[in-house]
Amino acid sequence: MTTDTALLNSVGTQKPGKPTWTTTSSKRVTSTDALRVVILITFALLALIPIVWLLLGSFKTQPELAAGAGTLFPSSWSFTNYTEALTRFSFGSYLLNSVVVTIAATVLTLAVNSMAAYGLAKYNFRGKTFLFIVTLATIMIPLQVILIPVYQVVASLGLVNSLWGLIIPAAATPTGVFILRQYMLSIPDELIEAARIDGAGEFRIFASIVLPICRPALAVVAILSVMWRWNDFLWPLIVAQSESVYTLPVALARFNAEETVPFNLILAMSVVSILPIVVLFLFFQRQVTTGIANTGLK
């Protein structure tokens, strides 16, 4: 009997079992698995409802939006709202300010948080644990509590009504320090000691050894920072006192100051403002989930 014949006979003698998922594993489909999939799909569709409504509403006119939920789809699919919103206000200036603030703040956040995390993870000094606990405790302090003292510091430095006033105060984030510190704890101390024995300086060890190893955690902090800075509203609203330094969230709020609120233009600008974040997350969602999961296991 040949090998192929034996294989066919063994396949033919197998007893039919329960249906399985279309996968390389032999996991059988259970009622719990099916219920879990149905629940996840349902909640995913519910989460998409506001986004779909926002996208459809951005193509509607003012009377159609005033009609409420009676008209789900717009009467005509035209980009009039988008073109009018781009030409009616200095949308390009607002977009440029948001891009500059987001990129500069993210780079500064990565630099400050990574150095702080490296010191808390790989250096032994008195009060290190207490300092780390205090850093974590600041996560529970909302911005509204420290808004006045932070504004006074920014005003004393002459950074009010400037892009630097939007970039510098939010550079150090306790969440970023925590993520990077937990990831750096997994780096063997012997690797750093070997580099010191070879004559490498502390900054060279940090830049050439530690940072390349921490790329997944740095990617997570970078993506989270981009999302925070791009959507930040309260602090730019306080610091940006002239239209030349408005960011997109502040510019959207500016529409409400008009005598007749153009909701159709607000929806169109909202779609344009959230599009970069959605695209960024869709491209890097694997890095976000993997980096956070690995950080929690280290």
C-alpha cells in the first residue's frame, strides 16, 4: 500500500465531527464562540453609527440637517460643503498649525519620556520608587486642576499665543513614561554593563542600544501622542488667543460664535480633521495593540 493510498483511507475512516473555523487550527465552533462573534460585530456596528452619520451629514445642506433623522442620505452628493469650508476660513493655516504642534510635541514627548523612563528603569538612586509612584499618581490629576498654575508658568516665559506654548507644556506625559519604563525593564542589565565595559558613554548606550530595542514601545507612545495632540482642545483654546495660532479643534469651535451656526460646514471640517487620525490608526493598529500587550507582560 502506497503512502497516498494510506492517507486516503485514513481520511475516509475519520468520523464526522462538529464544524470548525476556517483556519489551520482544529478549534471547534461552539455556541459561546458564535455568541462572542455576534456581540463583537454588533458593538462594532453600533460604534460606526456616529461616524457614518457624520460622513453622510457632511454632504447635506442646512435645510436637510434641520430636517433631523428623517433624511438619512443627502439629496445630492456634492463637495460644496468641503470647498466652502476650505475657502471661507483659513483652513490651511489651521491645518498647518495642527500638523506643526502634533509633530513637534510628539518628537519632544518621545525624547523626554524615553530619558525619564530610562533613568527610572536602569539607574539605582534613593527615592526612585517614590518618584515613579508620584509620576503615576499625576495620571489621576486632570488638566483643569493645574490649568491656572501651568498658564502662569507659560505666561511668565512669554509663550502665550504662540505654537511653543502649545508644544512644550504637554511634552512629558506620565502614561508615556510608564509604558517605556515597563518595556525597558525587560532589557538585560548585562547588555548595558557590557557596553560600559567596552567604553561606551551613557548617552551612546541610550541612543544606540536602548532606543532601538524599545521601538515597539516608542511606536505606541508616538501614536498615542499624535492622537492626544491632534484632538487637544482645552489647552489650545486657552493659549491660542489669535486666529494665526488656532488649531483645528479650536477653529471648529469658532464656527459656533457666528450668528447662524453652519452645521454643514462644521461636519465637513470635522470629517477632514478626523481623517488623518483614522488613517494613522488603521495603518498602525497592529503596532499599538502589540506594543501595549508586550508592555503589560514585561
